[in-house]
Amino acid sequence: MTHPNDPALRSFIPVDAESDFPIQNLPYGVFSARGLAPRVGVAIGDYVLDLWELEQDGRLAVGQDGPGVFVADTLNPFMALGPKVWAATRSRISELLRHDNGELRDNEALCRRVLVPMKEARLHLPIAVSGYTDFYASKEHASNVGIMFRGKENALQPNWLHMPVGYNGRASTVVVSGTKVRRPRGQLKPPGADLPSFGACRRLDFELEMGAVIGQPSPMGETLTEALAEQMIFGFVLLNDWSARDIQQWEYVPLGPFLAKAFATSISPWVVTSAALEPFRRQGPKQDPAPLPYLQQTQPHNYDIELEVALRAAPMSKPARICRTNFKYMYWSSVQQLLHHASSGCAMNVGDLLGSGTMSGPEKDQRGSLLEISWNGTEPVELASGITRTFLEDGDSLVMRGWCQGNGYRVGFGEVEGTIVPA
């Protein structure tokens, strides 16, 4: 059988070479359309393939009893079935969509039922987020922030090169792309003020991240191996960890970010599987000093994912790109983040979400936050027609996109968008 990642594969559904969703991708999401309840689908070109309808027709079986996992309004029940089922299901979907297989292609009535035009579908949060942890794993980002606030000699804290630093965020405010983001309120203490006040954030920012979606659990009290951690990651989403920099600056000592990161985290609606990203694995940056044995990797766990951010200020008619970088620059990989997370005996659950941390590259135009791009507000970003930004203003819209470029096709994530509304 042809491997689902074969670059020569073509679907019977026409897919543009610059589409994020060719047959080599097949990302999972949750959608609703035609007055029916949300269920699981796969993106293919400009369509959503309704997996529940395929299952009802007997064309797709995942080996479980009962009504099936694709009628669920999250991916969690499907992810819980494990890597063997993930692989078999992806292979079967690929087989059904091949241009030279008439099983679905030649069944017009079934095609009408199972292929929903993307423009007619409403996309929902793809997973029930069990827990959300955000890391700080880009050396360039951590260095930039450290230089701003502590100087070049103390850019990285002493522990940074020895472990993936992270904090527990709020699963309750993880939202799907397109959800409006209300400007947060909190305690503010500007420089020179004697006492804090309570009010709307004035330094609202984005953070360009990837989110690793955990598809298999690990029990409390046990640790993981590299191979097991890799098998637990079902796939990845684009992630924007909105940040209130002025609230954060006042509250983060001594326990780290809290309300400044708890008001909204946006993710893309499509989960691109680890299997689809396999051809794009890359070795990450050399880690010096060598990590402790439990964090050492025998395989490359970074990915060549092109990433870009565009900002449409409220007065603008179309967005302007303000950042272009790549996931391959991440110092600590998602596997290392998961290994470290479980190393204390912390239980991991199906639906856990691990934010990579802001992804910045070595060049100035590769900085993954406005804090870095505007250098803490001292270098305004020029957008269009004299419009500038240091941080986000009400009415501003931010769009993140990501894709892996193959030979004549791309494996993409779609986009994650959010628009700021007043406090």
C-alpha cells in the first residue's frame, strides 16, 4: 500500500499546490454544518470530509464498539484509541481519497453526504483541553527578553540551558481561531508609580507558538522514555498565547505569569498529526551543555515549519506581515518538554496542550512577539500609511499561519486569528 506521506499521491478532489490541505496532510478537526451537531472531520483541499458519515456508511471502522468516536464534539475519544488506530485510520482515509480509487470517487450520493465545502462549515475547538502548559523554549526569544530587562551579561537565567522552563496556564480560556479577545484588566504599576492601580492592559501582545496535543495518558508517579513521549504526541496546532505585558511585569515575581497569560490562548482549528509532519523532521540547535540523561534525544524532534504573523491594525484594509520564522530554531523540542513535564511523576492526560513558547529566530524579522519586534515599545513597528504599533490596540486583528513545504505540495495548519475588543 502506498504510504500516506508519499509526495506523488493525489486525491480525486482537486487541491491547489499552495493549499494547506493536500492528501499528504489530512489534519483532524471538529466542525458543524447543514444543521447537524459538531462531529469529527478531516480537511482535504476546500472541503471537510465527514468521518462520522463515512463510518455510518461502513467505509471507515476504527475497531471500537458503540456509536463511534467521530460523532463526538472533540477529538479526545479518537485520540484515546492510540497510535495504532491513528495510523490505520489515516491510511484508510488516504486510500479513500486517492485519485485512482473509485470507492468514494465514483459514489456521487456518498460524496454529497461526506464532502462538506469548507465555506459552509463552522469550525470548533478541536480538543477538550485537559490541561495547558506553556514553555519558554526558544533561546533567541529568552535571550531577547533577558537582554531587555537584565542586560546582555544576564540574558539567560542559570537554569535555562539545563531544562525546558514552563508554567501551568489556564485550559479554561483556550479558544479556537476567530474568537474575539477581550482586552484584559488587572493590576498595573507603571514605572514611577508608588502604588498599583486596577485597569485595562495598555501593553497587549501576542506570542507566536506551536501547541503539541497529547493523545495518550501517562500515570501519576511514572516517568517517560523518549520513545514513549514521542508516541504520546498526537499532533500540533498553531497557538497564540496572548500576553498582557504590563500586568505580567507587576505580578510575575516571585511565582511567574498568572493573570497576564490567563485571559485567552487561541489555537488553530486543525490538528496536523505527527505522522503528517514526519518528512519534515529536523535536528534542532546544538544543546550546550548537554542535557541531563533523561532529556537527551537520539532522534531529531524539531520540524521545518515555516511560520508567519500578519497584523491588520484597525484602520487598515488588509494585514501586513510583521514576522517570518521557523519552528526548527526551537532549542528545547516538544518531546523534551513532555519528558521534563512528566519527570517529577506528573500525570499527563489525553487532551493536554503544551505550548512551545514564543518562537523567535536569529534575525530581527524573525521575532515572535511585539515585545521583541518593538523592543519593549522603543522601536514602533511601521505598518502602512503612517500607521505604527508598539503593542496591540482595540480593533487590531492578528493572523498566524504555518506550513511545511514539500515537493509540489505543502502540509499546512490553516491559520489562527484573533481580533482585540475593548476591555
